[in-house]
Amino acid sequence: MKHYDVFGVGNALVDILVPTEDVFLQKLGFDKGIMTLVDAEKQGEVLTGLEGRKKELRSGGSAANTMIAIANSGGTGVYTGKVSEDTYGEFYKKDMENAGIVFKTVPDPQGHTGTCVVMTTPDAERTMLTHLGISTTLKKSDIDTDLLKASSISYIEGYLWDGPGTKEASVFTMEESKKNGIKVSYTYSDPFCVNRSRDEFVRLTREYFDIVFCNAEEAKALSQKEDKLEALKFIAGLSPLVFMTDSANGAYFAENGTISHVDGFPVKPVDTTGAGDCFAAGVLFGMTHGLSLEKSVRWGNYVASRIVQEIGPRLGIKLMGRQDEILK
């Protein structure tokens, strides 16, 4: 029996959540609804422009959001990411632990903890400006193999596939998982991640991934097909188990090439931040707690439906113990 359900690896970023309007984004010149990497100076300019608006801090990063939602569902997990010995780094560690996740890292006294300004417009779209900071210095020596061996599934985010050190940490986690009979799950994270590293992602999917998480746009980018189901079939030919979200249409999953669809929960979204992360959390919780794949996806859809009704990627309600009630 494993001690932890999931061993997560990703960027450790403090999310700075702030509401804004379309006109402000247009003035900035950034594409709405996606994540853009910026330097500290540009991020500082944006924060200056947002002066006076209500801001909230959260420990974040895509895989971190997933881990926190797993704990909220009643699961257990370990998270590895890199922070600095600064105020944001101290906040990050304490916030993760308060959420119920073991946060394993060796703080670096150099540099600054990464931050992500998450701007949400009235239509619930979120636009993210990310300064990765010291999170890019994560390396394979940061991976605690004892904690990994005590976990059922490893979960790695595609955003790490940018720097040589973070790539090395990702592959090391995959290889150690394979050696120890731990299933490797991976999220493609964003279409821009796929487009920048498509050939490598195809190879990784074929060689390492037991479980893939993606949305329809990421699937299309990887497969280079316009039809979402054709895109899913392509990925299903590379990995035995694929989960693909499709916004309000719920989600699809492909097990050994056989595709199934699971309806979503109709809600009116106020902020889509963390929807895909929470979907993955629900599925991983279900898979590590004896639920069927269909029920795991249904739970993933439910967790995602709850997060889009809140501002930010952190659930304000506890879902632990509600699975029977929701899935009956």
C-alpha cells in the first residue's frame, strides 16, 4: 500500500489574482486567455498599472493546483517545486502545507520565487503573465526518490519542458517511476508548450506516459488534426490512457484506443483559472481510490465545475467525502 496517492512535480509560483477589464488587456497588448512569459520588469509594470485593485495570493503553478485539489477531494500527495528563501517562498511552503500537501524542496537563497499575475475579465477568461523566477532552476537532485517510491502515480506538468534542468528533473521522475512500478501521468499544460516541443512531446508520450491529460486545443496541436476526436485517437495510439477535456461539453477518455464521453456539470463560470488542473485532480483522486474510469472522469468534471464558479484556482468548499453523493 502506497503512502501517497500522487507525487507532483512542477513550477512553484505564487499566483497574484486580480480582476480586470478587456480594455486594460488591450492596452497591455497581450493575448487574452493564455499564459505569457514575461520578465520581472514587465510584470512589475503590469502590477503598477493594477495598483488599487483587490489582489489575493495563492500558492500556484499548474501541477500545484492539481495537488491541492487532490487533497481537497480527500487524497494525499507530495509536491516538488523550487522556491527562494524570500517572503513569497515562505508563503508558498506554508500555504501548500496548510492545504494538506507535503511540500518537498530545498529553498535557494539566490534569486526570487516565481510569480504569476492572473488577470480575470468579466467573461471569466483569465490571462496570465508569468515570471518563472527561481522555479526554472529545479533539477533532478531536487526529486526525493524515497517519497516518489511511496506514491502510486507521478504527475508532471508540461510547463517544465522549457529549461535543461527542469527537463532533466522531468525525465528523471519518469524514469524512476518506471523503475519502481509507478504510473507516469503528464499534462501538456498549454498549446504553446505543445507547439514549441511537439516532436519531443510525441516521443515522450509514446515512451513514458501511462496517463495523458490535455484539452481539445492541446490535442489538436500535438496531432496536427483539426477534428478533436481524430486528435484524441492520435494520442490514444501513443499512450494507453488519455483524458481530454472539452469545456462545457465535459470530457472524453480513451482507454487502449476505445473512446468514451462523460457529460459535464452545467454551470455559469466566473473564472476558468485552474479548470483543467482540477479536472486532473478529480481523475487522479478517483483512480487512486477505487473509482471506475467513468466515475473518475465524472468526479473530475465535478471538481472542475466547482472551480470555475470561484475566483482563482483554489476551491473555497471542501469536497472530501462527497463522492458518493455526487456520483450516485
